[in-house]
Amino acid sequence: MNADKTADNTDDSPAVAATLRIRVNGAAITVAAGSSVDDVVRRLGLPADGVATAVNAEFVARGVRRTRLLRDGDRIDCLQPIVGG
């Protein structure tokens, strides 16, 4: 038996949430723990190269969306350019 665990197979590690509550463009949604900005963009059906993203008012470049993991309570903004004149 591992010395770090008690006889009932529990340990003192904090529990990890299975889901996160976030806001996307102001709307509350739930995503799986470990989700990235890229996961949310794809879930919304947005074109990856046609949207700008920010998390908690900080720009997230397209090239790092897959590695920018989300945390409970994050606020994501997805902005598409408006064309016309």
C-alpha cells in the first residue's frame, strides 16, 4: 500500500471538477474540465481563422487557443469581423 494513502484508498488531494462553468459572449455554458479556447470555438461552430478570441479580456492568439486551458468562471469573448461599409 502506498504510504500516502489511508487504508480506505483516499488521499488528501483536492477534488478535480469534471466540468467548468464559463461564460461565452455573456451566456453561461458548461464545458468539460481540460477544455481549451479552441474547443469552445469549435463547439460554437465558428471558423477558427475568422474569429478573434479573448479570455477574461486578454487577447488569445489563434496559435495558442489549443493550449490555453480554461478555468471555472472564465469569460470568453468570440468576435467576428463585420464586413461592409
